[in-house]
Amino acid sequence: MADSKTVRVGGRIPWLDLAVPRMLRPSQFPSRVSFPAPAKPPLRFRVLAMAVKRSPKRLKYSAPRFTKEGGLVYVEADPSGEDSWKMDPIVALLKQGAVGVIPTDTVYAIVCDLKSPSAIERLRRIKHIEPSKPLSILCRSLRDIDTYTTGFPRGDGQGHASIFRAVKHCLPGPYTFILTASKELPKRCMRYGTPSAKYAARKDVGVRIPDDSICRAILEKLDAPLISTSVKGLKENEWLLDPVAIADAYGPEGLDFIVDGGVRVADPSTVVDITRITPVVVRQGKGPKLPWMEAEEDSESALKPEDLIPYTT
């Protein structure tokens, strides 16, 4: 028999070499050539693929335009705010009328541009908030509060304390203050009157200055306040704290983006009504009751539950 030579099958499978004689009878050809099964990928890659499949769409930083072709935009941010550059596309979305979720120093909030009527209406539809219910404001500073409300009482020299001076020591912080709205606040953000005739002429709004690096970075880059409402579950006083769960719940409702700052604790802000002669704590939350505040049960002038604004975060 003539000498043999080596033939490499396909030129691309280095682990398969067949020694084929130059002259073979038909009976000498192998009936079947077995190829080894491809090795299974390591477990960590398979788990990663599953995680990517169920997670919301990630943000493409190279294309920050407001497009929803792929659905929800999802950004993971460091709670310390060190990667605040990731907020640039989010700010661009907000300026174009987007409605999304961001972290605060308490719970997550659904937010939109204060000066975008269409965004405010979309926020109400997503959260199922009645048009008669007012919304809260996330502010950058006391200057924003002075612009969109009549401000904090500064004392009158007749024994009335300067609430403004006291408030400066707890902001930024986990407090929502109820103040009288100014003419600068869009009407879509407040409610005229309440079910009680006693407060029929009230035009109040809740204001916050959150002590959260991600939230403050967004506010500074936007250079304007945000309309907000807390991200709640189906039950009363139940907050959604996991960004992935929020995406599952509100993504189908038309949410545009989520900024993931980690899982939060169910501890909303303390709500203080400043429109009374003595500030009244109408909801105890993360912020402690301070000496210049009065407990709701001790105040005859405190708002009743049916008169409370559905304050957020």
C-alpha cells in the first residue's frame, strides 16, 4: 500500500486529524466520524446571561437622545455620586419631557420637569394620581423654595419665632415642608382647596431638599426643581424600594428611565405643616421631631387625614 499523508479537515478544527491513505477501497472508509460535543460555558456566564435578560435596558451613553425604541432606559449609579457624569443623559431626557425614577435620601421618587405640562400629566397617569391631588417639589436650595412658595416665616418681632432660621439647620434632609404656593408654581402641581370647607382656599405644596448625592447631582445639572411623587406599591403606605421591582411595576405604565442607586429602606420623609402658627408634624418619618415642631395629636389646627396632601418620598 502506498504511503499515507495527513489531511486536516476544514482547516479550522485543529484537534481533528485524519490519516487517509492515497488509495482506499470503499470498504475501508470509516462509516462515521464522531466530533466531540462543545464544552459547556462556565456557570458564571450562563447566570450572567439570565441576569441581563431580565434586567431593564441599559443606557447607551454614546447616544443620549430621548428614544424609546427599546423601552425603558436604566442607569446604575454609585450612591456616593462619584459617577455623576452618568446623569448627563438623564438630565437631557428630563428636558425633553421624560418621566422617570430617581433615588432620594428616603425612598425612590417618580419625577419630571416642573415646567413641562405634558410631562406632569404623564406622571399623573403613570402613578394614577387624580388631577385634584397636588404634587411635591424637589428643590436645589432655599432659593427654589422662595421662588415657588411664599417661603418660611422669618419672625415678626412680636414673639413669633423665625422658622426660616430653624429650617436651615435640617436641610438638606429627610423632611417635607408644607408651604403656601406662590404664583410661580404651575397650577397642575397643586390642588385648590380640600374636602374640608375650612381649607377650601388653601393652595399648598410640599417642598424637599434631599440629602442624596445622585438626586442633588441631577438637580444641579438640570438647574431647576423637579416635580415628584413617591414610588408606592399596591397597598397603602407600601413603598417599592428595589429599582428592578420598580421597572417591572412601572415600566409597562410608560416610565422612560430609572436611575438605580441601590435598594433603599422603607423610611419616608417626615412631613411638617408650616402653614400653621406652630409647625405641626403630620407624618412622622425618617426625620426626627425637633423641639420647634408640634405633634399632630397636640395641635387643634393640624390637618385631618382627608385634608393631607399625598406628600412624597
